Amino acid sequence: MKPKSTKFAAILFILISMFFFQNAQSQILISLLLGDKLNSDKLEFGIDGGLSRSNLYGIDGTKGLNNFNLGFYFDFKLNERWYLNTGVRVKSNTGATNLAPYHVGDTELDSVLAEGHVTRKIGYFHVPIHVKYRFAKQFYGMAGFQVGLRNKAKDLFYNTIYEKDDVEYTYDIGDEVKRLDFGFSGGFGYKFKGTGMNLGITYYYGIVDIMKSNDVNSTNSTFYLYVCIPVGAGKKVESTTK
């Protein structure tokens, strides 16, 4: 087994890489390469990903938006039942659809898009921090909070001229959305025997008004359906049984 200092150095390297790599694939690749070094009896590391359904509270008439999320997680074992769960959702979008169109500062564009609808997509690095409790052998529940660091934000305007949504215009709203988001998070899951995979669902309720303007109070809300896959854990189990 590697010394503890090596494991903590590897963890620190991954977290720092989150801020210096703009490409999500690069971050996930780093996580995969270091997976064997991180897993131990007290720490489980792996990749998680799945589907999410987000919405924006405070804006009338919006509908939920389906997204895909991908990242990595850490489970720190405190005892046989209690764990500390955290990680980074490197690719994690929030937003909603069916927003009313608004003026973008171009008279011709405004007239073309006036009768359409808007889909708002906001990209974040999300860091959930949960206390996890295992019960009934393979089931677990968890509760805590989640912090988000925005990296991009855009409104997609759609209108129909000849065919459905055949007119599209992308408007960057990064300067109008706050950098940080925060809220409460919790959910349930099931850990499969043998493979160590986790299947679960969590809900995030944002409590921060994400827009800089005081005209509309808008907060994030997201359901996550996810699968967690340990990286390198199977190899360690195999090596210890030889």
C-alpha cells in the first residue's frame, strides 16, 4: 500500500487540476490514471455520471431541462456505517426551457425571435459534500450541501418559421450570472455487491439568487440520477486475495 502522504498528494493534484484544465475530458483522464493510487480500505475513489433534470425557480412558465453530468467522487469511510462523500461534477449543467424571449439589442433579431422561446443553459463545476449513512446492508442515504462554480452561461433563442425551431440564436449571458451557487443536497442509493457500483438519486435545492440583476430572483433546482463506478478498487481486491 502506498504511504498516506502519496494518497493525499494525488488527491491534491486532482483538485488543483480542476482549476487549470478547461477541458473536461482532461480532468476525467487524470482521475482515471490516479485511480489505483487513491483507493484503500478507508477511501473509495471513482467516476460518477448520469442524467439530471434541472429547473429555475422564480421564473414563470419554465419547464425542466434534461442534462448529462460527469465527474469523480470520494467516499471517506468513518466507520462501518458512516461515510463522508464528496467529489467534483466536472460537466454539470443547470437551467430550464420555455423562458419568454426578450430584447437582445438588435432590432432585426428582436423581431425575428419575438414569438419564440428561450432555453437557458448554465455550466458549473459542482462540488457536493454529503454525510452518508449505510443501512439495510447495501442501501444508503446522504444529506449535505453543494457548491457550484459557474464556467459558462448562455440563452438559446428558438423560433419557428417553416419547420419547428428552425431559427436559433445563441446569446452569451455569462456577465449576467453570478460565479458562485450554493444550496442543500441529499438523496438515496444502492451499492451493488462485487462490483462496488452505486446507483442513486439526489436532489439539489439552490438558495442563492444566481442572477446579478435584481429584476428576477432565480434559483437552481436539480434532480440527479447517477451511477458511481470505483476506479482500481477491483484490482486491489484481486491483489490482496492472491
